[in-house]
Amino acid sequence: MSDNTTIASYKRLEDRSKITNLLLRWFLYFILILFASYFIFPLYVMLVTAFKTMPEIRQGNLLTWPSQLNFESWAVAWGGRGYGAGDTFLRPYFWNSIKMVVPAVFFSTFIGAMTGYVLTKWRFKGDSWVFLFLLFGCFIPYQAILLPMARTLGVLGISNSILGLVVVHSIYGIPFTTLFFRNYYVSIPNELIKAARIDGAGFFKIFFKILLPISTPIIVVTVIWQFTQIWNDFLFGATFSFGEAAPIQVALNNMVLSSTSVKEYNVDMASAIIAGFPTLIVYVLAGKYFIRGLTSGAVKG
Amino acid sequence: MIALKIQDLSKNFGSTEVLKKINLKIDEGNFLVLLGPSGCGKSTLLNIIAGLETIDEGTVFIDDYDVSKVEPKDRNIAMVFQSYALYPSMSVKENMVFGLKQAKASKEKIEEQLKKFSNFLHVDELLNRKPSQLSGGQRQRVAIGRALVREPRIFLFDEPLSNLDAKLRVEMRREIKKLHQKLKTTVVYVTHDQTEAMSLGTNIAIMNHGIIQQYDTPENIYNKPNNTFVADFIGSPPMNLISGQLVKEANKTLFIPEGSGQSNNITIKNYNFVKTQDENSKDVYFGIRPEHIHYKKTNDNDIEFNLKTDLNEYIGHEQITTFNYFNQEVLGKFPSTIKIETNKEMKLFFDLSQISIFDKKTNNRI
Amino acid sequence: MAFLLFFMLKWLEKNLPKIVLAPAVGLISWFIYGFILWTFYISFTNSKILPKYELWGVGQYVKLWKTHKWLIAVDNLLIFTVLFLIICIVIGVILAIFLDQKIRAEGVLRTVYLYPMALSFIVTGTAWKWILNPTLGIQKLFIDMGFENFTFDWLVNREMAIYTIVIAGVWQSSGFVMALFLAGLRSIDDEIVKAAKIDGASLFTVYWKILIPMMRPVFFTSFVILVHISIKSYDLIVALTQGGPGISTTMPALFMTQTAFHKSQVALSAASAIMMFMAVAAVIIPYLYSELRRENVR
């Protein structure tokens, strides 16, 4: 092979890889954007529908833009029409959910942090079995505990109350919060705890003064995870509460299902957006932590 | 014949310049070591030679062909990585022949090459194992084997020994040296370990901050460092750099150590200056390696000193002693057979035939 | 007396970690394991509205597997699980691989693919119900676009309604699989990809022969999580079809709550819950076992 042909063949290789690369790139972006529109489509439809009037909805289709921003459906979804019976709207239930979520997130996170701390930094014989014992709770289908839970809440006199839901969510959140904290604390060197013990710090001092101050990232992950789970829960809400004590997801479902007269899709969509807004906002602002919770809940370590 | 030539090569990552106008040439069959501290750009340079990184400016020639935009697989190179980078889901055999298969080599050719090199590297017993079932040393052999079977023009090694323990590292270093003696293939080898560089390389390029500080033979790098960086980087402990002034007097050149007050000075003789020194006085570093400070006179170039010992570190086959030389620390290296007491005056001889002198302003050898 | 107090304090100090652990272990023992045992026991009784504690044998299980609605629920679960699993994994893997190609705006795209995970099934179910409704939804969209005879009535079609649940479920969960795989791909030593490039492997070969086989644990994890989601799926069906038209989209979770709280057949409902529990356990126990073993090996 002479020098010239070698150079030419190098040149050809260069050109070919350039063209295939370019085509590949375009194809890549095309597919990615196609999927992005599939994912964004329902959100778009919800938003435009919520701003339309009913005649507009009947005339146009899913994609048509509202002729003007019509806030009436939002007002109806949030505050109702103002006539008495049968007028369901989200405002009270939104506050129900807040009152349920805040304490439930706090208790489950706190218990999970303490449990994770003991399981990693005060190890004892059989501790990994205890962890497994708790971890299994992440996966059980809640149907298997619904019946006795309903009875227990009845016996305690807190069925159909926000307090009851706080208790339920606090308990069933423990396996998840324990998992998060345990996996986080495992990666913190034990030397830190040893050093603190030599310096004379006890069990609680080590936790509150040394571990907790460096736990911000995992606290954020856990709080976001628990917030999202509890806010979005429907099964417990629908089973253990009805009427005035219901959380927002249950109320939303009731609103959409109650077929009084004509279906008002714009109000339905506005309601759905209101019910989804808090978790969506948290996701947009702190998506990184949300994803971390999601993946670390699935793949440990 | 020149196997690899790098011309005015520059590379930026964002606003940081990783490589600045690099020029290098290596003849066929030589062993080039890129040596430098971490972040000096040596691995980037290797990746550019492999075609795994793009070039911002300049050209890479392999066998006189400009390969700057050629895909890695078409450059006729093979590479061994720090983490071995064996494909975990494939057996040793599949790992070794993967490249040949991609190049659509014939079955016979693949079998032949596999047999030849698995034998050569003593991995023929391991062919059906998965990488996870191998020890560190065995993985290293397989990684080298995977590179060998393709019989490339140039071998690239990216810190191949740094994941091995100390004993195995010395062993594998010798094996790589033997391998090169036998195959005579051109090698480019990246490391931060000076012993590896010195023992393996026929040529060493010392890099820092994206610039080649010195490109030379191991002997020259050790004996005639180009600048204070090289002087400091090579040798353990590094070269003593004593600051002071170089003064011309009548037909003598004198070194006056800082803080000595004119009276104490060293007459420089038999030193090959890079070029004749015009100025009458200049701030310089006087460089002498610890091993060139003797406890008894060895030749005529030795001049005598009496210095106080500050610290003595006994390390078995030798001992390293710190002296106070006009409040500057000077280290000496002695056999462990002699007795050295701390906080005592000790008679010493500096071997003036082995010194280096650097300009304090430019840090370059003069 | 002081002596006793001293020993009590000593004991307390020594066992403090276990005492702190006690609430979590106690609550989980009672509210998960105890309750499952209770449900298990009740499934062997003949309880109707109120639990009765005399044993009644396996009658409820026999009855369950003769109940037409339960059989439909199980059928639906199988159809849903298989489709949901395959489509989610295919989409997730493709998106992860594509996003791994040094894409501009990767962060934005990732956010878009994953946001459904932040929403409740009730919210998304409400949206999909509106989108899929046969009069004003997708069907009208296509008719407006010029496909005049286009019909899309899956939501109200007994045969097809289950597939609308697949569509909404996949939409909600495939971003999750994408996130898992992307994290997996990113954790791979990039020297392996470099080695493969030098060996002359095309991008396709790099993924097909090297990276995807390395993702086996991630496939396993995705499989387990997705099966788990599908067995538990309840909210989505409630929001989208309420199990209808008729009972054509009933799933075990819906069957369980309806039997317990609308039909007041507590024992039968408990039997169905235990079936669900066993199905989940069959997938989860091997998973936890292998995860734990992997951790011990490390």
C-alpha cells in the first residue's frame, strides 16, 4: 500500500464517521423529543382545558389553545359555587392534606433517622436481620393490612379522622425512612462515632450533635419522598376516611366521579392540577433529591 | 523511523488549558513515559493519542500520517487501563478476542493469536473465567493480553500498575519491561511514579501544568534537570535547592549561600553552564542531591563542610539526615552502617561534579 | 434500694440503642406482621361484616377461585403486568441510553420524563380519563386533524379498557425505569467504554454486548419494582375506569377493597389480600435475599 492510498483511506474513514454521526445525532434528538412530547402531552391538555369554558371545550379539541384565560373553573374547583348541599370543592380538603402530611412526615422521618442510626452505628448481633425485618415492610401490599387497620382505628376512636391518617402514614412510612437513613449512615465513617465517644459524647449527643447536622441531604430526600408519598396516597385516605376528614386525593376523585348534571371537564382539570400542584412544585424545585429517593429506595447503597 | 509525532498540540476543558503547545517525537521501538503529578495533563495527552479525546489545536501523527480525526479503532493502537477495564460480562477469552472479532479477523487467525499470547502471558488456564473471578495481577495480565493480541503499532498504558499492591507492582513492572524487550513495539506509558518511569522508559517526558518540562533520557533527567520542577520531582528525597548568589570574581565563579555573610562561599569549578554567564551576580538555587553529599572524601571534586545534624531518619538500608546550612535545610543520604548523632557537628563532602544551578527568576537550569 | 436503682440505670445505659430501636420494631411487628397474621387467620374463617374467629377451613380460597370477578381480576393483572413491564423497560432503557449520549438539555428532558412520578395516580388518572374519553378526547383530536372515521373508544370498550390502564401506567412509570438505568449506566467505569472503542466496537455493540449485560442487577430491580407496582395498582383503576365498563378492568387490589367495604365479605376479601401478599412475597423475597447477599460480599 503506498502512502497516498493510506492517507486517502484515512480521509474516507473521517468523512464517513462524520456523516453517520450527524445522522445519528438527529435521530437521537428526534426520538428524545418525541418521548418528551408524549410525557408532556397530558400536562399540556390539563392546563389548556382548565382555562377553557365548556362551550369552548365542546367546539375545539384537546390541543386547541383557550381563546382567553378563563379563571372561573379554578375558582369553582378551589372554592365552589357558593350554594349549599352537593357543592364540593377542594379548599377544605387541601388543608386536610396539609394537616395530615406535616406531622406524618415529621414522625416517620424522625423515627427512621433514629432507627437508621442505631442499625449502623450501634451494631449488635442480628442487626441485619432487624433491618431486613423492617425493610420488608416497604414492599407489602397494603391490602393485607387494611382490614385490621380499619378495626384498630375504630377501637382507638380515630377512624375517619385526620389523626387516624397521621398515625397510619407515620407507621407505614417507617420502613422507607429507615432504609434511607440506614443507607446514608452506613457511608459515614465509624471513626467519627469512635472519636466522639472518646471525647465523652453519649448516645443522644452523638446523634444530635454529630450525625444530625451532617444529615441535611438525606433529611431532604426523606422529607420529599414521604411528602410525595403521603400527599399522593389514595388507598389509606379512601379506606379510612370519608366526608369532611378526607384528604385531597379522595376529594378530587369524588369531585370527578360525582356526575350531578353535565361533566365540567375544565373544573375537573383545574382540580387535578390543584391536587397535583404541591408535589409537582417540590419535584421541579428539588428534583435531584426526589430522584435520589426514588433510586435509592430501589437500589440500595 | 518516527512512530509517533505530536505537533503544537493544545487542549482546553472549558476555560482551563490542560495541554499547551505540546511537541513530542518518539522513534519506533522506544518506550516513552509521560510522568507528572496528577492533573498535569498526561492522561489527557494519552487519550488524545488514542483518539478518545478531541484536539483543539495541533496534530497527531502516527507513522507520518495525520490521525488527528481518525477513530480510535482505525489508529492501530491498543491500550491498557488503570482499572483494567475488562468487560465484566465476558470471559477472559472473549475479552481477549473482542477486538479481533470487531475487526472481522478470521477464526483461524483469532485462535492463533489467542493461543500465542495467552501462552506468552501465562493466562491460558484462565481463559474460561470471568474477570470477577481473577486476582488483581491476573486481571492486569488479561488486560495486557487483550492489547497484545491485536499486535498494534503502538501500545498505550494508562497508569496500569497503580491499582496493584507494592509487591505485585514491582513484579509486573519487570514483566512489562521484559515484554517490551521481546516485542520491541513502541510504547507510550503514563505514570506518576518516578521509579516506574526511570526503570521502564527509554525516554521520559516530565509534565506539569500542561507543559512538557523536560523530554530526555532517564540519565539526563536525573543528572541534568532542566528546571527546579524536574529537580524536585525526581529523586527521593528530592534534590536540595540551596538559595544564594552566584558571583563572578576575577576568573572564579563563586556561590554565596543566603545568610552566610559573604565570608563562606563555594568556588564553582568544572560546571558546564548552559551558556556563558554575563552578569556579575545573580540569585540562584544551588542544587545538590542528597546522595551526592558524602561522609568521607571520594574524589577531588569533593569540598569539605562542617554542619550540625538536626534530624536523623533511619530506614534500614540507608539513613537520611537533615543538616542546618545557614538556616536552610539540607538533606544527606548515607549508608546505615555509619553512626550519626543528632545535634552534633558532622564533617561532610559536597560532590561538586554532580551539582545543578538554577536561575531563581526563571527556575531554569543555567 | 439505691443499689437496685444503680443497676437499673446501668442496664438502661447499656441497652439504650435497643430501647431506641424498640418503637420502630414494635410498630412494624404489630402493624405489619401482626396485621398480616390477623388477615391470614380471618381468611380461614367465615366472617361477613364483622370478624368471627371460628375457623372455617380453606372455604374462602375455594370460593375465591370460583368467583368470576376474581378470575377476571387475575387475568387483567397478568395482561397488565406483562405489558406494563415490557413497555416500561423498553422505553426506560431506550431513553436512558439516548440520554447517555452527551445530550444538550439532558437535565430538562430528564425532568420531563420523570415528572409523572411526582403526581398521584388520581391526578394522572383524571387527566387520562379526559384525554381518552370517546367524545371530546383523542378521538375528536384526530377527527379535527382530518381522520374523519377515526374512533377511539377503548375507555368504554370492555375488550380494550384494560389497555387504557396500560397506557396511563406506562406513562407514569417508564421515567422511573429510565432514571434507574441512567444511574446504572453512569456508575460504569468509563474506561470500559474507552477500551471497547479502541477495540473497534460500534456504539451499538458497546451497548448491546457490553453495557446492557452489565445492567443485569438494574433489570432485576426494575422487574421487581414494576411487578410490585402492578400488583398493588388500585388508584389508577379507580380514577380511570372504576373497574368498568362492567367489571372488565377489575384488578385484585380493587376486588379486595370492594369485597370488604362494599360487599361486606370480610373473610373472602382477606383471602384475596393474602393471595396478593403471596404474589408480592414471591417476587420480593428472592430480591431482598440477593441484595443482602450482594451487600455481604462487598
